[in-house]
Amino acid sequence: MAFNDNAKKFNDQFVKDFTKEKGIQNPDITYRIRTDWETELDATQLFKDFINDPNFSKIDNFIIGLWVLDDSTISPSEIMQVILDNKDKMQHIKGIFFGDITYEENEVSWIENMNHGPLLQALPNLETYQVRGGNNLSLGTDLKHPNLKKLIIETGGMSKNILNEIASADLPKLTHLELWLGDEGYGFDASIEDITNAYRGHQPDHLPSLKYLGLRNSEVADEIAVALIDDPVFDKIEVLDLSKGTLGNEGAEAILKNPSILKLQKMDLHHNYISDELAAKIGALGIEINLDDREPNPGEYDRYVEVGE
């Protein structure tokens, strides 16, 4: 599976493509700036038009979609520079989704990215940041953000460099950390220690406000479940999300052996390969659990992450 559709909602707002002709008509909508094969618009110029719209100061969020046609090797550097050049106009922005790109536009494993650290540093009032595409993605080696509450990174294969950056980050208000770890065939190169360090950190007060931990779309979901046994992170999180990965019976048994699971309010395991017997035992734990999209009898080589290429 892949990203079939563009986002329909973001930060509890409906999404609409921005056009220069219509402009920003409703500030309660999240506008998406993108090019496509039908219009072949210059996304960078369209973004400039968006920023210069007289109603830009009234919006809270925006989305960057496909930024270039027919060349997956081009990074979003031009649009990133527009953001940095106009950061004074953007201090009111609360949410950005950078890379709302479907598989028909560009496979997630082909999306060429860059260092997003300067953007995060330039917009200290930002509360939600979502980015798609792991090639050359970076958040900066000294990530500090006073107000970021939600960080979502969607990849078909996440580099350990991203995990190491998060492990060293200073994000005191972050409540939602969602990492799509992916598959080795598409760039995943991290160890279990790299993954656990991302949310545990190198300092004892790392991510002090964390409530949701998503280690999603992972080919090492079983190993993650084992590493989570009696993890101190359960003293603060309310939701654990191991969905969209290759979680099977080994991971299910680790969940059942982990008494800290009962501290959770919810656990999301949808898209899994857990047997009927173990699924029934997990479903009886007494917390809200999503076990949908389950294949209980996969072949030896038939377990896949939901989003790879």
C-alpha cells in the first residue's frame, strides 16, 4: 500500500488547494500549495502568491504538496527558502504539513528532502509539524523548539540520523511523536537502540510532556515490542501505536508479558500478523485496542510494512 490520496483534513480543518484566482476565502480552511499535471503551476510562485494574499495573516495552518513535476531528485529548497525569507509573516502559523504527496505524484521512497531544522527554528510558535519523505531528511543536529506539540515523520525507510537528532532534541511541550520507520529496502538503517533512544533521549527529562508514542510502519515491530517491556516511557504515555508494521506473534507475546501495557488508555496495532489465539488474549487486556487489518497466518516471507516504496 501507499499514500493513495492527498490529505482531506489537517489539524481539524478541511483542506483545499490554493489558487491565485480565488485566494484565501475562508481562514478556517487549511490551504494546500501544490503543482499537478493538469495545471503545471509553478509551486514556488504559487506559494509566494499565497503568502502575499491579504488574508494570509488570518490562517493557522498550511500544507506544501508536490513541489515539482517529473523530477524526483529535486528537493524543496526553493519553497524552504521562501519560508525562511518570509518568516516574519509566519509567526502566527500553528501547523505545517510539508510533503502531502501521493504515490501517483511521487513514491514516498523517492521524495527528495532536506534539512528542515532552519524552518523549525524560524517558527517558534509552530505547534504541529508533519513531513513526508526520508531521502536526505534532517531536523538539525541541535533541534530546540519551545512550543512544538506534535511531530509526525512519514517515511518508507527512516535513517538512524533522524532518530539520533530526535534523541538529542529539546522539545518540552511535545505530546505526540509519530515515526514511520519503514523498511530496510527503502532506507531504514537504524538499530533497536536508535529507536528507543529517540523517545528515551540522552537526558533524563527528554520529551517530558509525551502522551502518544507512534513507532509505526516498521519491519522490526516485533523487536520494538520486546524492547518496550517495562520501558519507563509507560510512566508518561497514554497511547502506544505500533500499527502498519510487521507485528507478529513474537511481538504479541512481548505485549502480553509487559505489565506496563495496562497503564495505557489505548494501543493501536492495526495492520498486523498476530494469530487468532494471541489476538484474543491481547483484546482481553482491558484497554482500548485496535487489532484491525490482521493476517493471522502469513507465509514465511509475507509480512510487509503498509507503506514502503
